[in-house]
Amino acid sequence: MTLQKLWARNVRCLEEVSLEAGDYNLIFGENASGKTSLLEAIYVLGRGRSFRGAQREGLIRDGSAEAMVSARITRGEQTGQLGLGLSRGGSPRVRVNGQDAPSIAALAEWLPVQVLDPELHRLVDEGPGVRRRFVDWGVFHVEHGFLDQWRRYQRTLRQRNAALKEKTCRDLSVWSEQLATEGESLGALRQTYLEGLTPDVQHFGERLLGAEIRMEYRAGWPEGKTLAQALARSQDRDRRFGATHAGPHRADIQIDVAKRRARGRVSRGQQKLLAASLVLGQLKNLQGRTGTRSVLLLDDIAAELDKGSLSRLIDAVTGLGIQLFITALSRQDVPLDKPHALFHVEQGKVSSVV
């Protein structure tokens, strides 16, 4: 997969952007010039949301009613045209090859994109939700039936929670039985994926940290019990709080580095390199299993790492054979020795540098 050309209009501070991308792309400019906005435009086209946590409407340029991002993508012998329109108060409009698409997932199938940004430590140090999303992104791209399975579980979870909130509802057995079936299947997909991912993550852990990384899937219910047993045991508590307390929506991934629990126990610098190892391992795993070439965005990473760590990271990334977009204050900040396209951003305008 290669993003050949990108168009963006009214995204953050970017009024109108059109650029031809290469395999490696270095984007430089002063702070607040629009570099990160350019990466957001790419990310939202593959994910449907910003990596900065903003609501979709927050991506629309001040004073504008709508924003648009589109791209020409090649995937093997295929060429695709993706488009995403955002408007204030409206639902996103998704287009794939000139046709309306039912959901953001249609974009994700064409444009698998990951990001390493100044907040990448959150993958290690924040709550379980960010790690569940990390795993689910990977499973989505390697298991064809994962999205349908995830949706069935979420729908059943909503139905059971609604029944719990109805104090007159005495019989939860139908919802509990269905939730147990769907939840066990969803958890098994995640568990199998994580087991296959571990060797690739360990590879980058050795390269970036010089340490062994271990990952353990915590299913979201007590070990040694089925989900059906866990739901029966927590039923009184669930009724009291009107919410389901056992299931894969409560799952987490325990991450150890050098035989130490990573969350809350390793330095911020180690967290960043550990998170980078997870992301790069995921991209390597995806390429090995499906042949899919991903896009990786590195946002101002030179400001986050010392020179030695940055050099090791760039060497590891360029060895993956993925498409790369890097932002930096100056072109000298990043030790990128591969031939690359060069872009300068100033006051929301992007220009190619020859």
C-alpha cells in the first residue's frame, strides 16, 4: 500500500493542501506552522478520528463549515480513491472509489496507518482502553471476521446494560448467555493475535531498548473461569450499578520489560521506546501475515528522544519497508539517510522542496 497523493481542505490551520508523497517524507517547519495538522489529515483518512484525541468537528478549520481529506492509494495492482468529508453537526461522509461507503472501516481497509507522537507513552502508562484499541486495530487488519465479531459483542453488551438499568427486568439469562458466547469468541481472537505479535515486539524491544518485552492478555474476567460463570457471579453487582463488570470490554494487556511491570515503573523515556516497539512490532506482524505495507507517522519525534535512541528508531523504521511521514523543526533534526521527499510548512501552507 502506498499513499501516492493527498488532498486536504480546511483541516485545522490548513486551508488547501495538495502533495505528491514518496516512500519517505520529511516535513519541516516552525512550531504551530501546520506540520501536525498535515499528519492528522492522513491519520483521519485511515482512522476516522484524530490521534490528538479531538472530536471530528475539532479538525474543521476555524470559520469553515466543513473539511475534506482525500487520497489516491495504490495497493498491489489496484488503485483506489479515498475521501472523507466532515461537517459541523453532521455525520462523516465516506467515499471509496467514487461510491458512498457505510462506515469508517472501509477507509481503514485501504489505509492502515499508525502514529508515534509526543504522547506515545500513553500506550504503556494510561488505562486499559488505549491498549485494547491497539490490539483491536491489529486484529482488524489480520482477521477478516473480527469487525463483525466486535460489533456483535458491543451490541449485546448495550442490550444487557439496558436490561440491567430496567429494575423490573428479572431475567438476564438470554443477554448473559449471548454475551458470554460473543465475549469468549472476541477474547480468543485477541489472545491468538497477541501471541503471534509477541515475537515481533520482542525483536524491536531488543533493538530499541536492549531488553526483553513480554505481553500477557488479561481477558476481563477472572482467570480459570468462563465468562458465563463470571457474569453469573457478578450479576447482583451488575444490577446495583446498571453495568456489566466482566467481559472483553474490561480487558487489558500487561506489559513487562526486562522482567519488570512497565506501567508506572519504568521511566518516561523507556515508556516511549517501549510503545514504539509495540507499534513497530505490529506493523512488522501485519506485513508478514498479509503483505500489507502500512503508513507510519512520526510527529516531532526528534524532540522526544536523545540522539542515540532517535538514530536506533529511524534505522528500525526504515528497515521495515513501510511508507513514512516525519515532522521536525528542521531538516537536520532527523538522521534520515534514505532518499526522501521534502516538504516545508509555513502558516498552514505546504510546499515541496527540491
